[in-house]
Amino acid sequence: MTVSRTVELEGHIIDSGTMGHCFGVVMDMGGEFEVEEFEVGRHKHAETYCRMRVLAETESDLRAILHELNQQGATVADPRDATLEAAPEDGVVPVDFYSTTNHPTFVRVDGEWVEVEDVEMDCALVVENAGEERPRVYTKVLNAIEEGDLVVTGETGIRVEPPERPRNGSGSFGFMQGGVSSERPSASLIEEIADEMREVRENDGNVLVVCGPAIVHSGGRDALAELVRAGYIDALSAGNGFAVHDLERDLYGTSLGVDTESLEHPRKGHKHHIYTISEIARLGGIEEAVDEGVVDDGVMYECVRNDVPYVLAGSIRDDGPLPDTITDSIEAQNAIREQAQEADIVLMLATLLHSVAVGNCLPSTTKTVCVDINPATVTQLLDRGSAQAIGMVTDIGTFIPMLAEELLE
Amino acid sequence: MTVSRTVELEGHIIDSGTMGHCFGVVMDMGGEFEVEEFEVGRHKHAETYCRMRVLAETESDLRAILHELNQQGATVADPRDATLEAAPEDGVVPVDFYSTTNHPTFVRVDGEWVEVEDVEMDCALVVENAGEERPRVYTKVLNAIEEGDLVVTGETGIRVEPPERPRNGSGSFGFMQGGVSSERPSASLIEEIADEMREVRENDGNVLVVCGPAIVHSGGRDALAELVRAGYIDALSAGNGFAVHDLERDLYGTSLGVDTESLEHPRKGHKHHIYTISEIARLGGIEEAVDEGVVDDGVMYECVRNDVPYVLAGSIRDDGPLPDTITDSIEAQNAIREQAQEADIVLMLATLLHSVAVGNCLPSTTKTVCVDINPATVTQLLDRGSAQAIGMVTDIGTFIPMLAEELLE
Amino acid sequence: MTVSRTVELEGHIIDSGTMGHCFGVVMDMGGEFEVEEFEVGRHKHAETYCRMRVLAETESDLRAILHELNQQGATVADPRDATLEAAPEDGVVPVDFYSTTNHPTFVRVDGEWVEVEDVEMDCALVVENAGEERPRVYTKVLNAIEEGDLVVTGETGIRVEPPERPRNGSGSFGFMQGGVSSERPSASLIEEIADEMREVRENDGNVLVVCGPAIVHSGGRDALAELVRAGYIDALSAGNGFAVHDLERDLYGTSLGVDTESLEHPRKGHKHHIYTISEIARLGGIEEAVDEGVVDDGVMYECVRNDVPYVLAGSIRDDGPLPDTITDSIEAQNAIREQAQEADIVLMLATLLHSVAVGNCLPSTTKTVCVDINPATVTQLLDRGSAQAIGMVTDIGTFIPMLAEELLE
Amino acid sequence: MTVSRTVELEGHIIDSGTMGHCFGVVMDMGGEFEVEEFEVGRHKHAETYCRMRVLAETESDLRAILHELNQQGATVADPRDATLEAAPEDGVVPVDFYSTTNHPTFVRVDGEWVEVEDVEMDCALVVENAGEERPRVYTKVLNAIEEGDLVVTGETGIRVEPPERPRNGSGSFGFMQGGVSSERPSASLIEEIADEMREVRENDGNVLVVCGPAIVHSGGRDALAELVRAGYIDALSAGNGFAVHDLERDLYGTSLGVDTESLEHPRKGHKHHIYTISEIARLGGIEEAVDEGVVDDGVMYECVRNDVPYVLAGSIRDDGPLPDTITDSIEAQNAIREQAQEADIVLMLATLLHSVAVGNCLPSTTKTVCVDINPATVTQLLDRGSAQAIGMVTDIGTFIPMLAEELLE
């Protein structure tokens, strides 16, 4: 062990698991540690402080270890300003760029800790106005990097604040318990989610719902439309498919005689599907179709009527697409990013692709509810890292009606 | 029952299930049938002929029934030319447009049956040169429809040829048995797939491989690269993520000291991932990275070196993307469509999104192998309807090495 | 093709798929067929008749083909009495014994077609009183075979009646559509199941419920207890685990201060679980525990109070077991068999093992509802072959409350 | 907070997560803690020591907290002998009995710490010879408790040693990383498992294999038989179904002309299955069938020939059963318990029921490999708590052949 560096940790780092993870990271990556100072939090409201020296064989090993420790919340002791390097080209980062977590992050610029704006994982950090009065630091995805952007490199002068275990009780949204609540009674979990949504609404917060087409198939569409109408939803994110299914159900339920209740004439052909898109295209878009009275029911209808903004993203498996659909994936991602950053609570309902896209843009502090009948989907979404996430493995066709009943009764 | 129409069916329609489906469709949709003539195929090589009158309450019910029967291969007796109607606007089809299946289809134009080019499901049929010497009929997806295109409407003058049960033995690729071969020994199924690939290659056929990122995680990458090098793969379709994982494994396996064999330093951060994209962007693309010697191993490397064309499609969950990635979903779909139409056999390996996109463009006569560890994925892909499909629920990380051993030994 | 035999089929054999299956079976098994007579049912209420000669290379191949055809409902033409052979030992069947399907079956004894009693699949058929006035034929599982039992062998003189496609509409319970109703709106499917249960109850029918422990975890317990109390359940089949979880919830919800609503103190240790068993053992059984007032709530409590008989079967993964649990698998199977044979409708709720055990004993004519959050479980249960089965992939914790609301409102 | 008690923890309790869990348990259960002494392990080989006072509102809350802390390895300071109480009846434990974990456990009897024999979770602890020269403490499952057994109650005088994070590297079998290794390349994971098995064999250790019927369907049977023949398997645990499928494949592959390689004549009927059981019953059992030359191939054959003991447990879904099958679940559990206690490494192959049964009896120190194509099965098995477990989501039909190739090449 020839190189070393001293790092500090502070907070409820024992029961939040941080301390243990840090010791583990060092050992797993072939390093060693020497605890120089350790002041345990002696009761539940007292914080713990730890200063330790980390040793490694090579400078590059040490850097790798420090990178991991940083993401756990450790900061290099004896703080210095973050190092900055100009991006060599558009879409190209410096070799040693710092890649963000989704936790609250602070960067030391000109001796001051500046909080990072629009925290999002797997981004670069760009510093503006360094050396001037009000330096700013914000995240940039790779494709947004412009030549000359001052990008943070290394681990120095960066402080991450991973979530801590709450001190009193836990509640559903307390601290991620590392798993899906399949052992919780479904009905009481739905009540808690309703409580959360009510609270967000009372605080003028923003509820973002991410929707998959299964909502329409499984019969959750009407209840979701009611929630939009009642003002419980502030923004909607979905794919082209969800919107087409919703509109098709409306167009063919009311005008062409197929019984959407009994579904007695399920047709394998996608003629209705394509004709729905064609018809909306003819009218110019969903809003126009609502205005002309062609669409008069359903989730998209209620969004238009109640000024709930929506983002419809295209994908390579779509028919169509609708005129409203953003077919370029970078443009769509940018639109989703804006929705995600504004949300106070996100309901991810039966869609893996769109939930991952939204989840990628979320800070770890945003409350998130993932509902899917497939436990693998729920697990995958929770693993991406909101500390305030609830996963629920249930049937979207019973979940939304029960949630609506809870909220609207 | 006030309206009726006479339809005909011909072929091995009993054991292929066609006859039964047709009777069922009529009854399910509230109609009735009267068999006017029925000549059973008396032994296994003799075809069956059936002419029946279909009755319904209303003209619109009858049309719906005839639409379904048509998709099963029934043709309206007393053949007339297909009816044509001009598309009213770009991207808009006439109300009663005919929506295609993925089976071989013929359209009667000027008294002649013209075979449809580039068969693909859920498209409109456009007729060119009607009334002239060589009329053509081909499929067009909705977004490609141009104002004035002559689009086939109704069911008249259209003949579909759904696949028939083969007469001798079945083989793996015989006739879709309606299910996943989970009861088949994995090793012998892999042998059969290898046989098929060998045969396609000997006949100068085209093998298209559709790849998910799990190929890289699970350790199937080297074997797939070998198959590309050995000339067993003629085209590759994947998402941005697959290519980045493949390149990252190369870049960081050879240059930055992470041991890709033991994976002993798995890192949660995506720094390598993003830096790989940044690096390829700096060089201008994958081909340039190969030419400059930065990338010298892996699946993408072998594709470049062996002139195997690839399509990388973007998605909203991507980091990056790579310069090679097509981010617009319509453009990407068009590129995928071309690959699909040329393929003689398609291997769908551990990716639902891209497999669905490719599958949407495939005629039902193209041999297809779907491999995934999730039975739901395999079932969903088979259900989309290749008649010559094998589904295999297995581990891609053992499947590709065993397939390569079979082919390369 | 050196050997042959003539078989007949009759009924709605085209749209029920029987005819197609039979042709397919012959070709798959290397045989050939020659249709000698074919009279198609010319409209939906007319039956089809087919007589065909089946040819094979060897007598043993022919026998194998005839066995399969028989299971599809084909009978050997020129009917003769079934052949009978005495069982050589207890638990041992003659080499060529006939293995039953779960469809209604008739055996020709002394020139008369005798209906098989207690139809169940994978059994032997035993004939009693052959040559006497009232011959009987019934199923016997292998372990019940006694030396000297007259067992039916071969395929001669046996007629199976597989279910036919219903003539009008289909309803949920009509004819197995070969799949799980994941495309049906959950709420309307629950309504239909409620309708069925109401109807069975009005006709003094028998409702059997098969219960997994997830009912208790997911919060469906109270609603199920209400259904028992309201008289909607006539028999219950479960494992030791379900009963213990139900009792533990009762014992520890009311007496030891753990809040079963919020589940705020979930404990990994199984101390409560084991102590519950110990306590019931001390009292002598569930009924005694109810009588003494120790158990005063829940599903098992309502069963005891409302004289709903239950079978609790043991398994090798059980703790305990309870005194009520039948630990011998053959004895337990016999008890389950009795329940299954008496049921008019079976609700299989979130348990694969017990549902398979019950399903093994059911005739194909018994209405069956399989509910599980895992689609693979539902598919596996439906595949075992009730023709009147509904599969529903949903959350048992929302399904039972919604079903109870539907029935009890 | 009116009652309190002082507990101690010692070891690598930070990076093993123990310390964090303990703080969390106290807070979750409504208690408080005051750290009285804390000596951190300053480098990776130094142990940490913590003494803290735990406070709760009521004596019963405190007991509950102490119970949980005990299971994490905390011991009540100021050690006293464990309290003992006589079991009031057969199969009945005292109210406050101590329920075991699967970790190494010590009980203080007459001032000495006595190691518990046959550690297994969810058992009672019975003390023998207390007050005499050599006291013994061992686990007893509930149904084995006899009236008068001296059962340990409360938490006093009990020390549990949960597994610690290993100090150097981790290896596959190091310390449970809390998850399934789906990100590991399948081939290299198989190599590591082979290495482990080789090592166990070289040390005259005991390899127990737990087998599901999918091994036979998926084509892993021959490779497993080879492993038995080559001496890599010391004991086999399975259900009746596995053995019957294995024997059926042998009987009907060699004697009755069905081609087990191509499986070209898959038969839905279970005639072969039942006849196989009947035939083995006639001969008296598997060993007799091998001796008479009726069975001459396969896994069970090799077990008999190579004196590898097997336990076949019955279940309510079995046909048959075979004469060798233990139909009583308590007897079967006892037989499985013996196998489990002797095993040094356990391979759980594609069976949930039997793997759970074996897992229930395993100490947390036994190396365990769980292989299944269903990730939910693997997760469920790992969650039951071996600290030295590998989970692998793969195809058993490719896994066993690759493992055999690795071991036998």
C-alpha cells in the first residue's frame, strides 16, 4: 500500500449502512483503511463522525476507491476546490470527468460549497461563473456537452449526501427497505399511496404519472381518467401506444359499435389501432380531435380538457405514430427530463421502458411508486435508486380503481 | 340474418386449424354459416375445399366477419377486383382500408392476382400501375402513406395464404406448435438451430441477429463475436445499449485494467459506460474507432471488420447515444424494416423491444428463433405470428457458447 | 403402412378443433389416414361425422396413434366390448392398461355403453359386475389398484367426449380459449366470476376454494372470511401453511399487540408461527381452539363456525404441523379427491401445489377459476385441462376484496 | 422509555452490516439506544466492540427488541445462564421459547458456553444434562418436542454468531451479496462452482444435490448421471416425480421405442409415467429394478450402482407413488434433515419445493448453489438465509452439461 488519502464521513452513517458499505468498498477493491477518528452517535438523534485513511497499491486504484467512497457520501478531508477541465468537443467529456449519482450533491468552487442544480445520475457536472460572484453547477447529459464547457473531474471538492435512515418510524416512503412490499396487504398500501397523493396535492405539489398500455387493456383507464379530471394528476408521461389505445377505446367504444365493456369481439387485426392514428393525424393531433368532439372520453381527453401536460415518446415498435408523439429519442428524453425534475411524486404504472426513462432523470429524493404485475419490473425500477420508493406487485386493473375510490370517495 | 356472402377455403385447412377457426370466428361474431360444398382431403396430401355462405344481421357485422375470415385465408367467392380508394392526405388512410396480415397475400387487379411485395402486418396495401401493363401491389406503413396513394379497401379481391401444417414430420421449424419448447432438451434444440443456420449459409441466405445487452453481461459476447468472424451472421440489429456495453467491455478490458473475466470490480457507477460513448463520439463513430485501433475486439469490432451491416436504434432510456445510433424512431424502423425483409432466418437474443420491432416487419414465412430467459418474452414474440418460429427459454450466456461450439467445432 | 383400423368422430368436431387435432396426431406419429366418409355440419347446430381409416407401419405404432385419437374423442368403428385384464398385484396395472383423460368417458361392457364414475385423469378404469345385471366402471388411481381388479386395456370399446365449442356466444366459462384472460378488464372479469358463484349457490351447488398463504400476506384474508360467513364457500382445500398463517394473524392480532393492519413490526423470526402451532396442538386442534375462544376471527374460524369442511394437507416444507393437517400424501390426496369430485366450481387462489393437486382430480366439465399474480402458474393450471376454466393474472390482495364487494354488497 | 437492558456486539460488525441493522431494529421497533462504549476496528483485521443500553416502553417491547438483536449477534451483557423450562406436552413449547436462527449458536449452561448441535432455523433449543458434567444443547423441531424436554426460553445466555464479511476478496461463496448473480458471465460462474465441488471432493466432503423434474425434460439428465458415476455426488434429494421421470426416460427410451433424443412423439397422456411406477412397484423398488436389469441407465440407476443414498419425498400432486417414496411429510422431513446436516455443499437444481425443504434444515454456514430459470425461485431460496449462497438464473438443460464438462474433461 503505497498511496493514501484521508476521507471523512458524517451523519447517521451506521444505521443507514453507509459506514459498512465504505469499509466494504475499500476491502472489495483491494485497498485498506485506517480509522483515525471515530465518534459514534450515542443515541438515535446523534450523528456519527468518522475520519479514515484509505490506502491502495497504485494511484489509479486509489482513485477508483475514492470514486466509490464519494458516491457513498465520503468526502476527501482537507477540502480543496473541485478541479475543472474544458470539454474538448461537443458531446465529449474529459477523461477523468466526474459521473453523478442521483443524490443531492455539492461542489466546492472558489472555496464555497455550491449545490448542484437538477441532480440526475450518470451526468457530467458543468460549472458556470467560476471565479465570479455567483458560480453555478448543474448536470449535463453527454449529448448536451458543448466544447469548452467547464466539466468537474476527479473526486476532490465534491460532496454527496446519500439519504439517511429516518429517525422516527419509517412510513412507506421513509427509507428504501431494499425490496418490494409483497408482504404488505395491498389494500392498506393503496391507502398510504392515496394519503401521499393527497398531501402532495394539498401542498400544491406535482404528481407525474407514467402510463403503460396495460392500463387500457386491464380496465384501469376510466379510473385514471377520473383522477385526471379530479385534479390528482399534474403531468403524464407515456408512449405512443398508450395514447393510441386510450383513443381507440374511445373512438370505437362510442362510435363504431364495439362493446368495450364485455370486449366480446376482440379482434386480432390492428385495423382499429391504425385507423385511430390515421384519424387523429387527419385532424392534426389529440387536442384538435378533442376540440372537434371526435374524442370525448378517456385519459388523453381529460388531459386536454384539464390542461394536464403530457409527453408522448415514440419507439421503434410503434405503429403510426400520432402527430403528438416525439419520435426523436433525445428530444423525447429532454421533454421527459423536464417532467421528472418538476415532479414531487411519480407513479410508474405498468411500463418498464418509460419508467426507466423517467427514473433516469429523477433525483433520489423524489417519492416514487412503481406498480407492475411483474416483480422483475418492480425490482429493476427500485434498484435504479430512489431512496423514497415504494414497489407494489399488483394488477393495474384493480390498483387504479381502488386508488380512485380511495381518493374520490 | 339479413345479409350474406359466399366465401371459399382451400388447402390443408382442417389440420392447419383454418376450417375450425373460420367456423369459430363466424359464431363468435354473432353470425351464421351454411356450408354449400365440402370436399374433404381424403388423405394427407389431398387438399380440402369448402364453400360456405356467411350470414350476419347487418352489413357492418358481415364486413367485420369477412375481414376476420379473410385473414384466415378465406376468399370471397365470385372474385372481383379489389376496390381502391385514394388516400385523402399524407399519413391518412381511407376509412375502410384493408389492414395486412404477415402472410403471403394476393390482390386482384384488372382481373389478375398480383402478389403483394414486402409483406408485413398492420400495413395498408398500395396499388401502382392499375390499368396499366404491370400493376404492382406493396405494403406501406401509415406514416409513409402519401396523398393520392391508391389504397386497397374492403375485403374483395384479396387472398391470404396462411401457413399450412407440413405434410411430413414437423421438424423444429415446421409449423408453429403454439408454444414454447420448454419440454425439449436444450442441447438438441441448439443442434437443430445450428443445422438451420448452416443450411441458410450454404444457400447464401441471410442470417439476422437481434441483440440485447444481456448478451454482454451473461458472457455470450465472445462466442457471438466468433460467429460474426466465421461468417455466420449477415446483419445485426440492436439498440444503442448493446453496442455501448460491447465497446465498453473492449475498451476497459484491454486498456484500463478492469478484469472482464472475473468481473471482480463491478462498479455501480456508469462512468465507464458514458466515457465509452464520449470516446467513440470523439473519434466519430464505431468504424473510425476500429480503424484507429481503439476498438480491437468484440461483436461490433467483428461487424466492422467483416462488413456485417448493423442498425443501432436509439431509445428514451439510452445514455449517449453513439454517433452510429439512429435516434429517430421512424428512421430506425425503416432501417430495421429493410433488414427484416432481407432475412432468411432471424435470431432474437434477449431483447424484447428490438425483437418486437423486427418481428413487426417480418413475413410469417421467415424462420425465427426467439431466445430469452423470461418465458413471457418468448411467448409474446411467438404470439406475434411467425409460422416458422422456435421459442427457447434458456440462458443466453450458455446458449451462444453452445451454439458457437456446435457451428465452429 | 401395413396395419390399419377404422375410427369414427362425431359432433362439432371442426370448430372444436378435434378434427384438425386428429389429422395432426396421425401425421405427427408417422401414420396416414384415409377419410372414408365425411358429412360436414352445414350450419352451426348441425354435427359433423367423419369415418376414416388410420394406417401405420407396425401394430405398436398403430396402438399408440389410436390411443391419442381416442383421447380426442375418436372411437374405433365396429364397436366391441372393452377388453379387461385382472391386475396382477396390488398397485400394479396390466401392461396395456387404458389411462384416463378427464373428459366424460364411456366403456362398452356386455354390449352396453356404461358411463365412467368419478372421472379423473391418469387413472385406470376398473369394471365391476361385468356379465351381471348392472355393470359399473370407475376410475382408480394406481395406488388403489388391488390384485384381481378387472382393468380396461387397449382402446377398444372406449368412448371419450371431449368438450365442444358452445354454439352461442362463449361467456367466460364457455370453452377454453387456450389462454389467460390478461386482455380482459379485471373488474368485469371479477363480476362474471361473482355471477357464476351466485348461480352455483342458487342451484345448491358446491363451491370449493383452494387457498395459498399469500391470501393472508396480501390482505385478502378478511374478505375471504366474510365470504365463508356469508355462505359462498362450501369447502376449503389448503396446506398447513395457509391455516397457520390465518390462525397466527388471529392470535397475534388480538392478543399480543402486533398491529396486523400496519404490519409495522414485521419480524423475520418465525417464533409466532411456531408458537401458534404449539398452541393449537396444546388445545387439540382448530375446532377446539375455536370452541375455547382462543381463535375468534379469520378464515379457519369461519369454517369451523359455519360447518365448512376443510382439508389441510402437509408438505415437506411445513413447520409443525397442526393436529388437523394430514401429513401422509396419499391420505391427503384421497381427501382432496373427494372435495374435487363434489365441487361445481373451484376457485384456485394463489397456490400452485394445492391447485395442481385439486386439478388432478377434477373432471374437465367442472368450472374452474385460477387466480395468481404469476402468469406461469395460471398457464400451468389451465394447461392441465379444464375446458371450463378462467385464468386471471391479478393480485389476490385486491381480487378477493373486490369479489366480496361484488357478492356481498 | 421505562425499561432497559445492556447488550454487547463484537466482531467485524460494521462492514458486515450488523451494527447498522441493530441500530435500525431498535428504532423500527419503537425503542431507543445509548451507546456506552464503542471501540472501532481501526483497520480491516481489527474487530469492533460496542456496548449499548437498549430502552423500551414496556417489558414486552424490550423482549421483542432483544429477540431481534440476539438474532443479529448481540448478547445481553453481564452474562447469566440461559433460562430453561420444561415442555408441558408432546409437541408443545413453553410460551417464551427461544426460536433458532440458522447461525452458529451458543447457550450458557452452568456458566459455560455450549455450542448448539445440528443448527437449524425455527427450532426450539433443548438442553440435556444441565447440572451434570457434559451438558448438551441441540435443536428440536416442534413435532419432535417431548413432554418434559428442557427448552431454552427468553434471550438470556444465548449467543448467535452471524456470518461476517470475509477480510480478503470475496469469491463467489464469500458473503452473501444480497442478490442473484445475473450480472456474472454464466460460464465463469459455472467454473467457480466446479472448483468448489472439486475442493469439497478433495476434502472428502459431502455434496448433496436437490433435483427437480425439469432436469429430465430439459436434457440435463445424462450429464447428472455422469456426475453421479464419477463420484461428484454424495447424496440426492428429490420428489417422487423426478425419480419417475428419470426412470420413465430409461424404460421407454431403451425398451419401447420412443426416441428420447428427438422427442418426436411427445405424448400428452401420462400412460408411460404411470406404467413406470406400476412396473417399479411390481419389482419392489428402484434397487430391485436395477438389480433385475430393468433399469440400466440414468440418475437413479447410477445412485443405486454407486451407493449414493437418496431421499424421495412424496407430495399431494404425485402420481403413484414409487415404493421408495416417503409419503409422510414428517418422516420425509426427518430424512431430508439428516441429508442436510451432513452436506458440505448443496446444489439446488430446478425445484422450489424440495429446495425449500432442504434449505429449512441447513445451517447458514453450508455452501449452497441455487440454479433455476425463474429468478423468483432463486431469490426466494437465497432469502431463506445461507450466508454462503450463490444464485444463478440459468437453464438447467445447459447448466448441468457445462458443469459436467468442466468437472469431467
